Amino acid sequence: AGAAADGGLSAFDESPGSIGEGDTGRDLCLVVGGAVTLGRLEHFLAEAETRALKRQAGSGSSKRAAGLLGASRTCAALRHMLRWFASNQIRAGASLAGNLATASPISDMNPMLSCLGAVANLCRLGPGGPDGKAEIQERKVPVREFFLGYRKVALEAGEVIRSISIPLPNSPFFFVQPYKQARRREDDISIVTGGIALLLKPGGSSGAAWEVASAGLAFGGMGPTTVFCAKARAALEGKPFEAAGLREVFRGLGEDMPLPDTVPGGQPEYRRALPPSFFFKFFVQTCQDLSATLAAPGLVSSQSTLPPPPLVAPRDASAAQNFVTSPKPLSQGSQTFPAGESGGLTAGDPGTHDALSPSAIESTVGGQGGQSKPSKRAPVGEPVKHMASEKQVSGVAEYVDDMPEPPGCLHAALVLSTVPHAWLRKLDPTPALALNGGKDDASCSLLGGGRVVDVVTAEDVHGTNHIGAVIKDEEVFATLNGPKPSITCVGQVIAVCLGTNLRAAQAGARAVKVEYEEVAAVLSIDDAVEQKSLYSQLPPPALSTAHEIESGDVEAAKQAADSGGVLDKDLVVVSGEMRVGGQEHFYLEPNASLCVPTEGGDELTVYSSTQNPTKTQNFAAMVTGLPAHKVVCRMRRMGGGFGGKETRSVFVALTAAVAAQKHGRPVKITLDRDVDM
């Protein structure tokens, strides 16, 4: 622990130190550096919570132990919320500062920071001073004031979030809880999320047993920004902490978040009901925690003079359960084999459906004329095992990359374009071919004992180089110095590098030198319309087909509308535009293919992870110049596809097919995840 730099974590009071080492008369503060990942923060909070609890147990001072209790509760609340925040992969790379800056209205962490009174520490590089050195200008913005509108924050030009300071109150009567309602527990965006924090004190002159000294309530999913509930806060602070005051708090929450019926995302009534529900759960949980705190021996001094906690009806006690903080049970399920004689989704009244269904017929062995009788079990809902289920759950199931490599197998790695639109002017494989794994090769250790064998390009294609799912406007390999720019996107295949192992192939692909002559890129539909870049203008062998859907006499309707004819009063013309963002199919198994030439290169077997073995077979025959009946495509199983391997898997197999034909050796290619996506 220590003062937090941009990538650091520390917890301190007025001087650097670790949790619990400061003067317990002052609040502690957790400082999270702007570059700290959510995963690292989650682990830090778990360690800090454990450390605080250990020091609390071993402290000889009840005052010090009580102060640590407030800090450990805050760490626990943040940690619990982080546990259900996105996925492990995202938490390993994303930062708390980045989440704050994106200003998502359904962020899980922003309400927590807001309710705790966290502060964003901003900085930017100022103008140079007399010594020529630029000074760093700093300012602080409370998280409650950081969100200015939908996806708009209080960052000024040139500013970054250097760190975030989160108070850790030192009172044993400080309580905080995270809340989240989503459609599933893990890795799902919230419908409504929130954080509620409360500091209690004995009522004293007010006559109440316990009184709210300060409060913080913030919610996401209830507006275009994270909402800090000022009216609900006012309904709490200085007021008795008792069940009788709940209605006033609920009223304040409704006024703070008046969600309209037309709110984006829908479910307005359900979402309006969630914040009051969360606060009721918080009230019950806090009453229980307060009771436990007062009962803990030696934790709170002068326990005999403190008032008892508010009473909670036994029927309401279960409201304290919170799926954010509750341990998740192990997932489990069961299915019985073989099936019993009764049951099923439609069991009960045997009729024609049951009698005729093949799954409902039992052959009467030895019966007269081979008669059959209806089964007692319904045909729908029978537990039938997947044919390969045992192989899949045991890990025996074999995918393309698991297949044993045939003797002499070469590995392939793609050489991809780095510009969106250009002529391909020069392709120099010399640096790649120099990676032969010799003793004098400086990168020998990077090749894993392998060597580069060849770089295959468009010149090696025996058949056609033109491919495409519908319109054949793509190439297996980009053409060098063609009649028009052959590079039409970033990531287009230029060549494939072959190596005796995968590391050598990938090193060779990176070493190939490519020279482009860039031209203006058409990057949107608007640009294409403006520049008249239309599919109908593509030269052969590309094919173009216009797609229209017509119902009725469209031309007559148009003429009637234009002339103001009798149909005009009944005719409605609707026009507009719709924009859809891109999506990526995230199958677990990336694109992979193994191409094995046989019969001296006259035949080819393609093992591919594809949803379209027919198209893979046909295009492999076209690019190699082989008859289609000489090409066999085999596909036993895929590790996911979702449509992403219906056509976009084909070009991967084709690069390996061309390479296998050229060298008369098996060629295997499995894309890395970053290349696949």
C-alpha cells in the first residue's frame, strides 16, 4: 500500500498507509488508480476485507475494531458488485475509471461510487512553465456530479481520470449494500441496479432509538444517467430509522426517478417498483446487521447505553436475502436413463397422437401378427441422449484442431492486409523464407524448432481466384497489380505462409513485406451512394442480382399517388432508413481446416469446421481446378457456428487447399481468436 499512482491501489487516511493503520478517529479512503483493472480491484478488495477483519479480531481497542468494521463493509459491498460485473475476461482488461468515463446509465459500479460519495480525481497537462516543463493541472469532481447527460461526463478537453477516491467510513454503524436485478445472475446487464449507504447514530434528543446521520442512494437503469436520489436522501437524514418512515422514503424515490411509460427499454412499472423494493430489503438487512453489531462482545463500547435496533416482523426477515451478496449454489441437473414407463410432457389421456407416435409404440414380442400396443409413456418429453454426448462431456470428442497431423503436415498462417482500400503493388516473401531455423538465424528460438517452407499467393491458384457467398466479388488471395484495387478491406487475405510448425508459420506471416498504393475507402452506405459505388457496376466474373419485394400493382399505386387519383386517399407511402451495427459470431472453436491431397494430388479431402460443407467442396474444386467429385469435404462436428461458419469459413479452407495442392502435402490452418474476429 502507498500513495496510488495511475496504475496503483492504496488505502490511506491523511497519510499513506494500508487499511487499518491510520487514526481511527478519521475516515479511511481507498484510492483506485485510473489504470487499475476491475479484476485486480476485485482481488484487492477481497484481501483488504480479510485484512481488516483479522485486525478487527486481534485489536485490543474496541474503537479501532469498530472503525475497521465500516471499512470492511464497504470493501465487501464493492467486491460483491464486482463479482457479477460482466465476465472474468472483461474484468481482466477493463478499468473502474474507464467504466466511469463511459457513463453507462445501467452501469453496476457507478451507483455504488455515487452512494458512497466517491470523488473522481482528474488531471491534464497544462501549459509549460518558466523552466519549459508542463505542469499537471488537477481537479476533483464528486461522482454524483460527474454525469451530465446520456453518455456525457464532466471531463474537459485533455483531461483523464487519474484516480478515484472512495471513502471508507470508520463507524461500526455505517451500512452499505449493492443491489442488481437482471434476467440472469452472471454476465448480464442490469434492468435496475443500485447502491444504498447509511450512517446511523443513537437518536438522543430526537426521542428515536436510532437516527439517520447521513445517507446515499443511487440507481442505474432509471434514467439516461446514474441517478442520485436527493429527495429520498432528505426523507432519511435526521429522521428516525424505523419502519414507519419507509413510505416517505418510497415517495421520495418515486419523485427522484419519475420513469415515464414510454421509457426506452420498456418495463416502466416493473422498474419503478424495484428501487423501493431494494430499499425495503436494505432496511431489513440493516436492522439485522445492527442487531449483530450490538451483540458482538467488545465491539462497541458502552453497549448497555445504546438503544435496541428496530424490530422486523418474522415474516419480513427473508427480505434481507440479496442475490448479489448471497453465495451462488453449484449448478446441477439430472436426467434418468432409461426412461420410466410413465411421465412425459403429454402423459395422461392416450389418444390417436399417443397411439400413432413411433416413440409411443411398444412391439409385443411373440404376439399374434406382431401386434403393437400404446406405451404408458407419452411421446413428447422422452429423455433421449445426444448421440455424441458422452464423447463431448468426457473430452474425447475430436474437432479439426484435435485431429492427428498426417505425416509431412505443414502449418499455415494468413498474411492479411492492414489498409482498407489499395492496389497491392509489391509482395516480398524473402524475409519470411529466410526464417529457416538455422543456427545463424537470430529468431531461431522464436520458431520453436521449425522453419518457413513457402509463401503461397494468387499466382499459385490453378483454378479461379474469384469467390463469394452470393456475388463473386472476393478473391482467395489479393491480386498483385491488378486492373483495379484488389484490397477492399482490412484483414483481407494476401497470402498464406507455410511452416513446419505453427510458430514458424506465424513468424513468417509477420515477416512478409507488403507495399500498397492506397486509394480512398468507401466506409459507409452514404459514401457508396454518393460515389455511385454499386454492385450493378461490378465487372465479370462478379454477378449482381437486384432484390425487390412487390405485392399488388405497385406501378398503378405510384401513378395514382402522383396524379392525385382516386386511390390517393387510401394510399399510405412509408419510407425511411434503418442502420444496423455489425456483429461478430463468438463461437468457441475458431475457423479451422485440414486439407489432405491424395492420389498424387488428383484428389483432395477437406476437413473443415463449417456449416456449409457443400459450398466448401464446390469452391475447393473451383480454386484447385479439380472436378467436384474429386473433392470431399468432411465435417463431423463444430465448436459453435451460429451462422458465422455458413459462408465465412469457406475462404479459410481454400487457402489451405491451394497450399496443399501446390506442395502435395497436408496443410492445417487454425485461426487465432484475434485473426478470426
